[in-house]
Amino acid sequence: MNSLALAALIILLLNPGDLFNPGFLLSFSAVIAIVTLYPPMARYISRWKIKSGIVKYLLLFFSVSFAAQIGTLPFTLLYFHKLSLVALIANLIVIPLIGFIVGLGIMTLIAGSVFYFLGISYASANEFLSFLLFSFVRLMGRYEYAFISIQKFSLFDSVLFYSAAFLIALFWKRLTNWKSKLIFSLLTVSILFTGFKIDDEDLMPDNKLSVLAVDVGQGDAILIKFPYGKTALIDGGNATQFFDNGERILIPLLDYLGIDKIDYGFITHADADHYKGYLALIEKKRVKQIFKPTPDFNVDSDNELENAIRSNNIPVKYFGKSFLKIDGVRLYILNDTTNYIFSTFSMNDRSGVLKLVFGNISFLFTGDSGIKAEKYFLNNYGSFLKSNVLKAGHHGSKTSSSENFIDTVEPEYVVISAGVVNFFNHPSPEIIDRFNSKGIKILRTDHSGGILLQSDGCTIKNINWKKE
């Protein structure tokens, strides 16, 4: 324990921020748990007087893995929200294999500095073992049975967990028989699970309209929860070979919020930063139906989107002048795809434009609509465009948010979804000045991360979800 404390001290002196690094917390909690829990486990196993050396070794090895999993459990749930059901079995192969890989890595460095060919041989063997390791881990973790999803686990819950473990360790020896130990354990666990609920907060509660502009970098994704539980998602951000907003942001967010499927999926247009992240939700059947512009089969991205929707048998409807009534909220689709004018618009200007009306409060979502589309909507809808909240067109670009359009909408808030220091320099300083000059409150995902607005139909509240 002294050696462990010294190692932690040296690391934190060099970089104090590592105290909040998941790798630091997982590593040290694992070793502390092994140091404290493994010896009594080993003594208990030795009392069984097992004759088979292999069985005894496997039990002892299993105990090491079990101790590490207990120690790291709170941080695993806190950072990854998953309780592994296969880790104990998998570690029987993974840990020894990692030992070989580390050893071969050291030998590669030593041998390679003297004999180049020998270093290549060790490195090749190590590459093969690493391939086996990752293949085995992917195999064990690919199925739903591999883990239980536990979403709402906080730092407070972690403190409770370690406190309960400390109490059990403190009083265990003082309990004289198995009945008292069983009762004590059950009571402790019951109190623990009750305590886990104390700080649980419903981020998007019932009886309110919640609109969350998700931080998906340079792109759009807006999650809506209606007063009685129905949900909608407008756009899904981008997905590249390096980062998929659907896999890495939206699906974990839906899991955290307890949303199994999106009831109403809206894709404003087939630009990558609006539809690519949606593909993961489509492939995993996490959306019940999709609304989008009429397809343009001359555009590859639109073909990809249409193929994904069709191959996964997701019902699709194309934007037309209409409205939906969802949980007491009216959702208006303002595009009229039957109008020939839309065929002359660019893809951005054909973006789906939606208006939500809940009581006296309204939201206007404009996708990437530019000034040309804004003129069309001004001519066809006029004062109906007036809304309390405007999602700025095209990430705050100067190609959108014209003076006449802003004066007609008269928003109290404008939401701008843009990436931090993005390539396009969105939002435009000119547009920011325009909003500021009109006294409009500007909310930006590149400054604040996700933006959560809630309404009871009479007022709007900007929720500081980071403190919820």
C-alpha cells in the first residue's frame, strides 16, 4: 500500500489533473482492491484443501479478477454505464495474454536494439498475440448478454458503494454465524440501492416540453421530448471513420434517458453533418418512422440515406405542408414539396423547416435553410413564423438569418449548433452582431455543449443540466 501511495503521489505531482482521469482511477482502484480483498479470498480458498493444483490456481486467479472488478465497479459504471457479465471469465484468458504481450514488447525493445531481425521476429509474434487479444475481446463483448446497461450512476453513488464495502469489511468478522452475515449483507445492499436513487434527476421530465440541442460538433441534432413521453429527433450530426455521432453520442444519450426508440425522426436534408449520424440509429432500429425531403437520386448522400431506410424497413414520409399533434403539442411541417419552386432550390434551401407550438410557446427549426428559402417562407407564412426560440439556419452562417427573417420571427432565444473552432468559422461574426443588436439571447453548442430548453406552455427555462 505504501508503494501504491508513493506511485500515486509521484504521478499526481507531475500532473494533478490525473486524479480525474478514468485510467488513473481504474488502475489504482483495481490494485487497491486486489491488495485488500485478494488475501482473505486466498485464505478462504486454502481452507477448502483442494487437491488439484490447476483448479486451485484457477480459483485464485478468478479471485484476483473478482477483487479488481469490485474495486473498479463504481468507476466503470460512472464512466461507461455498463456492468460486464463476462469480464470474470474473459479475464482468465485476457490477463495472461496481456502479460505475454507486455513481456514480448520489452524483449522486442531489447533484442531490436541489438539484432534487427530478432526484434522484427518478436514484434511479429507480439502483433499476432495482440490480434488474438482484440479478436477475443470483440467476440466476448459483441452480444447483448455481455453487459447490463446502468445509466444513472453518479459520483455520489460511487461514494455510497465504497462506504458500503468498507462497512461490510469492518463488521464481517464480528458477525458470528452465516445468518447474521446474510441479514447484514441484505440490509446493506438494500440501503445501498435505496441511496442510489437519492440523486437521480429526470433530465427531461414529463408534463413539460423539453428541447435539447445535442453537442455533435459541426452539425445538427435536436432531441425533443413531448409532455407525455413521445420523442422526436431532428437530424443526427455527422459520422466519419474516426467518430460516429450516432454511435458515440446519440445512442448513449438515448440509453441514458431511457428512450428505446425515437417516435418521430426528422432528417432536414441529406448533408453529411445532418444525416450521417442518423444511420446508426436506423441500422439499430432505434427510430420508428422518418420524415425527410423528397429524394434526389442524383445525389449520392440521398441515395445512401434512402437505401439505409429501405433496407431496415423504416417507414418513411416525405415533407409536405401538414401538421402533427403530439402529446398536446402541434408540430407544423412548413415545406411544401408539391410546390415546383422547391425543385429549383439547393439542397440546403430544401431543408425541412418545422415549427413546434406548445401553449403560448413556440420553436422554429430551420435546418440549413438559406436566405432564398427564408424569402419563400416569409412570403408564404408571414407572421406565423413568429417564435420564442429560433434554431439558426446553417449553423449561424451569414448565408442565413437575414434581417427581414429575424425581424419576422422575433425570437427571444436563438440556438446555434456549431463545432468548436470549426473549418467554416461558424457562426459568422456578422450574424452574431445582428442577433446581439436585437437583444436576442444567443445559445451556442460550441460554447456551452448541449443546450436544454424546457417549457410548461407559458414560459421557457434554459436548464443548466450540468448541475442537474
